[in-house]
Amino acid sequence: MGKTQITINSSFYKKMEQVENKIKESVWTKGEEVVSYAAAISPVYSGAYVKSFSVVPRGAGGGRMRQSPFAQDLADNQLGRQEYKGDKNALKQDVAADLRASVRSIDPLESEGFTLRNRSPHNKIVEQKHNVFLRTQDRFR
């Protein structure tokens, strides 16, 4: 009787690596779009809400919670509330860049995806008024 065998050569593994890289890139790109959109549509009053976004591997605990930024970044508005006095769009862009970097730090083949969170002290109030997560979910279904 002859010997029966199957040989898998190195080209198979190279092709598998290419497929894995394409999958990772696709997931990362979609994740970057999601977090960029969420940051872009977020309101900025004190800056605490937008700065409280975080991206963690799915199932991980915690997340980022920010109080209002340092006093030098705030000014009283006409209603006597503390308001972020810097460039609000620049703040959103900085947060989005950090979130995109967080997305890229998660290996989608080793984890079960990622979770975008916002643990600001007033996130429920902001969500009721602005529907940031609801609008983001609707856009990326």
C-alpha cells in the first residue's frame, strides 16, 4: 500500500495571513467610522461628555469617566453654566483621533469586537436629549 498524505505548503499560510489582514483592516475601518461619527455628533458643553468616550474590547469592564475639564478650559455662559471655551470642533477631532487609535489597538481576530462607551456622569441626560448612541447605531446597522 502506498502512503497517503496531504501537504500544506507555505503559500497556504501566506494566503491565510493575507485574508486575516484584510479582515482586520475591514473591521478597523468600520470601527474608525463608528467612533468618528459618534464624536462628531456629540454635543460639547463642558467637554466632559465627549472626553468620556472610550473603546474597549467587547466584554471588558470599565471605561473612561471624565468630569468637566480643568477650570482654565471653562467659562461661565449666559445661564451661569460652565462651558468649554476652546475650539469645540478641535476637541471632537482630538477625541475621535484617540478613539480611532484605540480601535486599532484591538485585534478583531483575538477579541469578539469592541465596545464604544461613554461613562460621563451625565451621559443619560445627554443621550435623552441628543441620541448620540441611537443615531450612531442607526447609521451603522
